[in-house]
Amino acid sequence: MSERVMIFIDGSNMYHSLKNIFGRTDIDMGRFCHKLLNRRQLIRIYYYNAKVGKKEEPERYRHQQAFFAGVNAVPYLELRLGRLVYFNWPNVPPYEKGIDVQLTTDMLTHSFKNNYDVVILVAGDSDYVGALQAVKDSGKHVEVALFGKRGDSWQLRNVADRVITMNKQFMRGCWKS
């Protein structure tokens, strides 16, 4: 029997990691997730992000809408949007609100409902460590897909049953162009 897998992606973390490490963000979300699955049974993909303000950043908003349309086209992918808070804009960059909590809540809820055997978290934020431990404690396997160097996110590496390294080799075939 094939393991049932759910993938949870912190979109902001992924976007910034792709931009900083690979110098590009034109990822094919379907191919990327297919590679993470590695022939196991996909239940669902959850992609979390915050919507850019249309009046604050019209250009970035347009790019993001096009990106979201591509993400929405991926089968079994659920786009979950939090919000960006613009306080004292443009002097202070906006910050995300509610994304981590939404992702954590969904991951735990699906774990307790026994909707998956394996969770794959694509994020670099050590704030998720407690949630991942709770998922493990409920009898599930935890995999963490990490961008960056071996020394990064050591807390996530420690809690994970398996670490998937998002390096050049892994990313081959995951780009749109």
C-alpha cells in the first residue's frame, strides 16, 4: 500500500529562497510537487501566501496574480491566502499576518483526522518545529524540504524523519523554462 502524502508549502519562504539561492522564481509547482512525492500517493497540496496590496504595489500585485493563476491550475492544490499588513508604507515593508498559524492549523487538523501518512513541509522557519513534533507524536512521518546550506534550519532538520535538500540537482526539471 502506498503512503498517503500531503504537502504544505510556505509560499513566501519558498519564493525568497528561490530568488536568493537560484536567482529565479519561475518554478513549475506541479513538477516540483511531483518530484517531492517520489511515486507516493498525493492527497493534497496546500500553498500558503499573503496577497500583495493592489493599490500599494500594483506591479507586484499583477505578477503575483499571474503566479497564483498558475498555482491554482495544479491539480489537488489548494491556495490559502493570508494578508500583508501595510503599516507606514512605503517607509516600512509590509509583513505577513496569519500564514504560519493557518499552515500549522491545517497540518495538525489533517494529521488528527488521519488524512495522511506522511507530511512534507516546504519551509525554513523553525517556528514549525513544535507542530511537526505534534504530527510525529500522532504517528505520522515528517519530511522537511529545505533550501540552503546544511547548517541552516538545524531545528527543522532535527525534528524531521527525512530531509529533502532543495539543491540545483533536485530543482532540475522543476523550472518553467
